[in-house]
Amino acid sequence: MSKIIEPLRGVHDVLPAQITAWQHLERITREVFAGYGYEEFRVPVIEQTQLFKRSIGDFTDIVEKEMFSFVDQGDDHITLRPEATAGIVRAVISNGMLREGRLRVWCMGPMFRRERPQAGRYRQFHQIDAEAFGFEGPDVDAEIILLSARLLRRLGLNKLKLLVNSLGTPASRAAYREQLTAYFNAHEAALDADSKRRLAGNPLRILDSKNPDMQRLIAGAPLLLDCLDAESRTHFESLCAHLRSAGIEYHVEPHLVRGLDYYTRTIFEWTTDALGSQSTVCAGGRYDGLVAQLGGASTPGIGWAMGQERIVMLLEKQGLGPQRAHPQVYLVLAGERTEIAAFQLAEQLRDAWPQLQLQINLGGGSFKTQFKRADKSGAQFAILLGDDEVARGVVAVKALRQEMAQEECPIAQISERLGVLLGLKGG
Ligand code: ATP
Ligand code: MG
């Protein structure tokens, strides 16, 4: 026998038995975005490497060490997208979608980062992503946060904590950067290797360190909120007022920064204490300079990304755990001449009831074997077609989960009968 091929590290299969929570999340996501007038957008999984280098920032974990990049046979430098915003910005520019100046979109799909795999941290993972372009005021900051809050609430995730902060304008950030550099220079001996490197390149990144040994030093660092320019301060206060009037509880977290460099002003995160150190389930912020930085007309933007695996883990903890979708009806067919009749019957029933979930027995087997399969499928009813039934123009109906005498039904009436038994509507 030849050797089996293992999956790549940090890459997971979502098994049919696990799909319920995913589908639930996806369905609620579609509903909530539609409720706010956001349109779905699908953009490529591969982009030019340059796109991410130019937007995410040189001293970020992503660009420093996490991108899956390669040169293809035509000498194109390609990267599997590590996040969605850069690709969406590229796409709205490429497609001239900002001509009217405004756009609200969302997308969902796989992202790739070559991280150290752990629970809640993978190399292929999935994000739900919201982006709004063309709105400068704090109203859109409030809207996009309310949207995330509603989505989490609709999913029944009520124990999450919202952290907010403002990074100000590039100018106020430059002033802060000087203070921060002075502070970390004075404590250089206490910095880990990553932070030392970042001190020269981008000291703000030190605040995002995941190293527990660095947390005390970070806690004592100067606060960006103290360097905020007047306009950013008003913007931030107005957002906070919006959140209060919407009854959204939030915590101002002055050391919050993001893992990507393009953010300006508002940033936020939803965190949980139920997932150990992988505590952030949704994160985002404003990126007013990014569209221009990537060659588009200067347009403000704001967005967030939600980690689907982490949300699914929370849903499973709440009991929306592994469960299998099952057919409503299992069609048992026995006898030489029943196969064609059974396929015809199955197609007729699916025509009659577009929402009917019917599984037909494949691969033959005795009645006994087929009834065992019917039972195992989880179906509520088995319908049975044998040579004798075909000859007499009838079908036998047997309930698998409730007390009900087996009945015989003329083939012309089985569709209607199933409609009644299963409470099917329309047709
Ligand atoms: P972290 O601080 O956990 O590394 P990040 O700042 O790199 O997160 P973002 O780029 O803001 O994360 O991504 C938004 C969300 O996507 C995260 O809050 C998380 O829920 C999810 N996420 C990010 N990276 C991963 C990963 N490798 N595996 C699973 N989910 C992830
Ligand atoms: Mg990260």
C-alpha cells in the first residue's frame, strides 16, 4: 500500500458533521448584512505580493514572516491573501467602484498566514469581512460596530467585550511614536528580540506583542490617546456617544493597536475569555489613507474582520455542536425492475417539493440492509418501492421515528401524502 498523504500543518477539514455551526453562522451573516444594506463582494484568493507589502506594513507579523508567497511559472509574484481588506481595496479601485464615492460591502472566505498553529490559530482560516468606503464622520464607525454587535448578538454570543481606541492621524501618531521610542529606548534591556527589531522600524508594533513577559513594560508605556489631535479626539468622543446611545457597552483600551499598519483613528476588537489566549474574535478599524496609498482617489474607509473558526468554537461551546444534517425521506428500492421507477419517483417528488430532502438508496442491498441504512440516515420516513409495488402502482410509507402503522399509498398521491406528513409548504 502506498503511504498516505498528510494534511499540511495548521490546515483543517470541516467535516460534514461539523457543518451545522458554519452554515448557521453564514446564514445569519447574510441576513444581518442585508439588514444594513451591505452588498456581498467576492474577490480573488491570490493577488500580487506587492499589494500586501504595500498595504499591511513591513514590520507586521504578516509581512515579516506569515505570507504564503511564491513565484509562478510566468514569473508573477503571488501571495495567498492573508486578509481581505487589501484585496477589496484593490478591487474597488480596479473596478472603478468608488466613482460615486461611497460603497458598503462584505465578503467571506479563506485567508492564509504561516503562523505557529495552535487552538484558534491556523494557517488556513476563514474570515467574515465588512468594509465601508467614502464616509468620514463617526456615523459609519458607529454603524459598522453596531453591525458587528448585532451579528454577534444574533448568534447568541452575548458575553463578548468590545474594546475601542483611536490611533489619531498620521501626524498625531508621529508625535506619539517619538514618545514611545524614548520610553522603549530607556527600557531597551527589557525588550525581547522581536521588539528590539521593531523599536527602530515601527515601535507601535511593540504594543501588539503577544509575549507575556513584555506586558508589564507595555502597560507602563505612554498613551496614544494623550497625543491625539483635536479632530481625532472629537471623532472618537462622538463615536463613543453613538455607542452609548445604542446601548452598546464598550471599554476604551488605550494600548490597543492592530496587527496591520494601515489603520487611522478608530480601532476596535471584540474579545472573549472563553478561548484561552486566542481571545480576539473580531477586529477592525478605520483606514483613511489606504485607498490613496494603493493608487485610488483619496477615500476614507473602515472595516472589520471576524475569525469564523473562533466564532464556530464559541457556538460549539454553546451547544450548537456537531450534528449531522439528515434527509427527511429515505427511498428503499428492491427488485430487478425498480431502479428506473425509483429514480423517476425521486425526481418527481423533488420537482413537487423543492425543499424536500430525499436520499435514494444506492448500491442495492436487501430490504433489511436498506432499512438499516434508512434508519442510520436520520430520515423521518422511509418509502418503499419493490417489484410488487411497481406492478400495483403503489408505494409503502413507513415512519422511522414515530408510532404510525405502515401505510400504502397510490403512486399518484404519494407527493401529496408526504407533503402532509412532513408539513411541506408550497410546491
Ligand atoms: P491575532 O492578534 O489573534 O494574531 P490579528 O491581529 O493578526 O489577530 P486580524 O488580522 O485583525 O488578526 O484578523 C481578524 C480576526 O481574524 C482575528 O481577530 C481572529 O479572530 C481571526 N484570525 C486572525 N488570524 C487567525 C488565524 N491564524 N487563525 C484563525 N483565526 C485568525
Ligand atoms: Mg496575528
